[in-house]
Amino acid sequence: MNPTGKFRRKGSIAGRRIAGESFLIPVVGTPVDLENIFVLNPLADYIWERLDGERTLAAIVAEIIAEFDVAPEQAGADAGEFVGQLLERGLAEEVA
Amino acid sequence: MNSICEQATGGDDRHFWRVLSEKIAGQRVPFSGSLALTHRCNLRCVHCYAREEPGENVSGSELNTDQWLKIISEIKEAGCLFLLLTGGEPLLRDDFPAIYSFARKNGFLVTLFTNATLVSDSILRLFHDLPPRLVEVSIYGASAGIHDRITGIPGSFAKAMEGIEAFQFEGIPVRLKSVLMTLNDENFPAIEDLARSRGIKFRFDPAIFPSLAGDRGPLDLRVAAKRAVDLEMADPDRVREWREFYRSFRKVPVGDGLFNCGSGVNTFHIDPRGRLFPCLMVRSAAYELGPGRFQYGWDRAFHDFRKAAPAAQSLCRGCEKKLLCGYCPGFFEMENGSETRPSEYMCAIGQRRFARIISKASGG
């Protein structure tokens, strides 16, 4: 994953917080199936909120390191994996 | 790293519900709500509980678009996920597309109750772009003769069938539902066949209750409990579903409270005027959302109504058939003026269902 890349959430998915838990809900496309709802852990939720198309992945990782008790290598790996999952599922896109 | 982002289900709805239940266990979270966008309707169904009364200025008292959008924003913040848009006929509102798209774009899982007679091309495009979770269409007969007699509007059956076909053509999930009454009980097998022939799931309810304005006339349309349950249990799948439901939940402790449902704990209802209720049936606690905010109403206005309910007076206390009768203190209040005095009709329904399930269970 390119650390200087900028990524943003797609409008095809809505992030929802319910009782302190975060979910991603499909908005467009095929009829809403509960199978297509994703649950985010706190770190994923933190990253999701920062995929605004302005911050680089490296900047997000720096924020994670400042906020969470996590080693820099682990933070980079976690963020890269999560963003990779979002790209693969079409839930986020890289800004050119 | 494992499961930074996991799919909420393992392939079926029950898994999702388990995940969600674990998240909200012990919390009072309004994750499921219904919005009656209007009580106006283009049909005049004989049994309708929400119909406007003669001389009542229904449209004049409805919330406007901005007020509904404000409420939807507030219930989103409060944690609502499942949203039912109902009426009256919701598609009568010119601003339905604005309200619906706002809800969908904000991540609500929307179900629509409609009579399917007002399905325009623009509605189909809207649902194609922003699909609902489910559209439920009310059908009261398998032919125009019976359906139109109940709705009071000639041509409504043909229109509804067109609407249903259009939904199906667009790949929008549709389910049919009906109310069993003396005007259509003979026709019921045909209604079920109609749904089956179109590959549509079907459900029905024999529970007719007085109108919200207090008219008890619709109660005369109830089918005798034995007949109603015999029709219900004529379908072996339904017998199995009832039996599985009873076996799954009969050992689950329900507590000593008058209410054993999610009313006011996980559910709410908002009427066209913006009055917040714990659910559609319970009218004893209300909060005006016009000037107020949802969270305040949810937190303060009726969070104690269940504690105040006089459970000890309930004649249903300890009844093992409460799972089967459609037990609902709100229903009892509407029918008998008391949340603790059960509906004799629904009690008879529960007794009959219990007998049918037990006899089937002992045979299988």
C-alpha cells in the first residue's frame, strides 16, 4: 500500500455508529442484505473516519500511533490491510 | 491482523441479529423505528386502524419535509438502524423521494409498507438506485372483486398487481401481507396461491383492532379464532415455523413486567404529527417531537413507562401461551381500555395455536 496515497470513502456505503459499535451499511446497488453489513473494530472505525481524500495513508498512520498504544510497524500494517480490504470491496477509492 | 473489519453475518439474518444483540445487550437503544409519514390514503379499507375521520384535517397536521429530515438525523444519532416507512399510504406524499433518499443515504435499512397502487417510474428509479431492504404490499383478495370491495376503490387490485410486477421486474424485494377477515377468509387459499405463483413470500394476521380514533367497527370483521387458526395451520411450513418459534423461546425468561417486547426499549413509532410513541400499539406514553428532540423524548418522556405498568394485575401473568397469542398490552388497551385486560379474541387464537402446535409436536 502506497503510504503517500490518499483515499476516500465511497458514497455507496454509509458508516453508522450504534450503541458504541460501528457498522458499514451498503446504500446503493443490490438490495440491502444483512450479509453485506460490516462491523468495524475501534481502529478500523478510526481509520474509516479519516479516509477523507485529503490525508495520506502515512498521515493517518501517524495519527494512529499518537492515539493508540501500538507500534509504528503494526499501525502501518493494520492501516494498509484495512484500506486494502476497503478497496477490494469497492467501499473506498484512491484519489488521483 | 484479524477481523479489523468483519462481515456482520455468517450467511443469514439470525447471525446478524446475534451480533447486534451482543452489542446492545442490556442497553436501551432505539435501533428499530417506524415513521407513519401520513395517515392519508387513496384507499378506504374497511378495517383500517389509521384512517382519517370525517372532517379531520389530516394533511394540515402532518410534519413537513424539513421536520422529517430533522427527525431522521436525530434517530440516526440515537442509533436507529431499521426504519419502517408506513402510513396511510406513504407514496401519497410528494416529498416521499426526498425523505426516503435521505434515510437510505444515511445508512438506514428501510422497509416500506404500501398498497402499491402509486408506483411511478420515478419511484422505481429511486428504488433501483437506492434499494429498500423490503417492500411489503397489502393484498386483501386474489381477485379484484374481493380486494376492491375491502379497499373501497374499484381498480385498486389491478393497480396493485401492476405495482408488484414492476417492483419484481426491478429486482426489489417484495413481500405480500394481508389481514384475515370475514370478507376474505374463503379467498385465503387463493391469496396464498397468488403469492406462491409469483414467488413472493406472504404473511397474514387475523388481529384486527379498533381504529386509532376509537372506532370499534372493524372488530366485527374478525374471523372466528378456530377458523382463523385452521386457515393459518393449513400450511405445513407455517405449523413448523410456529413450532420452532415456540420451542426456541418458551424457556427464555421474560421477567415479571407487563411488557416483554422491545417497545420503548429498542423500538419506537412516530406518527404523522410528530408524536413519539414506544411503538405503534402503545399510545399511553407520548412525546411531541415538533418542538422537542428525539433523544430527549427517548431518554426522559417514556423510558419509565414500562416500570409503571401494573404487571401484577395482568390476567396473562404466567400464561404459557403468551408467545402464541400475539400478546400485546398496547393492543389490549386499544381494545379494552386496559393494558392488563387481555383481548378475549387473541387469547382464543393463542389457545388454538397452542393446541395445534402441541398436537403436531406429539405426532412428530
